[in-house]
Amino acid sequence: MTDATEEIPEVDYVEGTGVPIRGNDIDTDQIIPARFMKVVTFDGLGEFAFFDLRFDDDDNEKDHPLNEARFQDANVMVVNNNFGCGSSREHAPQALMRWGIDAIIGEGFAEIFAGNCLALGIPTLTADHETINELQQWVDDHPDGDIEVDVAAETVRFGGKEISVSVDDAQRKALVEGIWDTTALMKANRNAIEETASNLPYLDQTRSDVEADD
């Protein structure tokens, strides 16, 4: 049983407005350039999301959705195929989360990126090319339009329409049942883990060997 103080929220539903990020094979270096990964904590990473795509060498704004005022309050990102490919840096989903993203809908995601999103409670949902293009265009035309993401039912509703999306079975289970934060789960079950460890004979032998060396 988990400690109530370590309760992990269930992520079965996300609602908000969208922001379209078009293009296949957008890698983690584009999401968060490597030079911003030297921080001690992830705090403040959000302002550097897509930095090199948003600003030139003189820090002048480029044409990019995250620079547009109409998308500043968006929390549902709509992307194309193989999003989050490249290096496995966890800073990429951290930057998106700290920019304000709660869910990502796309044609496809790099496996490690999707796993890093899950560790933050961010669902990654997929649909076919035509469906994603339609949703991106709708978001472009209706930046204040409401998007309802039902993780449990694997549906997305927008503009009076409902579409089917796919969520990895293990991801959906973890999100819907509130067991996606493995670190919090370990902390909440610390006593049970210590009890189990104390009953493992090979751990007792290891302790004895260490004490003997001392």
C-alpha cells in the first residue's frame, strides 16, 4: 500500500487548447539544444524549448508556433511522425512539460522519448497521418478551441468531432491507474522494499562481507 503523502495522480483525461508542431523526425536536440542541458535542475528549461528553431543567432524571434501569442496557453501539442528521435535526453520532455504541455498527440514517437514522457505523466497518443493533419489544421484555425483527450477511452474530441487514437497498453495502464511515477512508488513503498531486502540471504551475506572488511 502506498503512503497517502506520496499519492500519484491518475492521468486519464487532459483538456485544453492545442499547438501544432509540424515536421517529421523532430529530434531531442531540436526540442532542447544540448547547451541548455548543463543546468543542475530542470527548473526553467521550458523557456529554452525549441530554442534554435524559435530564435536566430542574435536572439531575434523566428516564425514558430511557440512564439505566437495565440498558442501561449496551449497544453496539448500536436506533432507528426518520429517525434523525439535522436539522443535519449530526458531534458526534452522536461522542457515541454515546463513550457506547459500536458499531452502530446502525433503520428509516432521515438520509444525512449515516449518512455521519458510517461515518467512525467505526459501521455503520448498516436493517430494516422490524415487524422493528425486534420487536427493540426483545426488547431491552427481554432487556437482557442477546446481539445479533450480521454486517455482511458483512447479518444480525442475537438470541434464537435471525436477521433480514435492509440495509447501503448502499458502506458495507458500506468497513467490511468496512477502508477507512472516509479520514483514516487519506490518512496511510498520504502518500508516494504527494506523488509524484502532484509529477507534476501545474498544481501545479508554482502553486508557481512562489508562489515568484515571494515
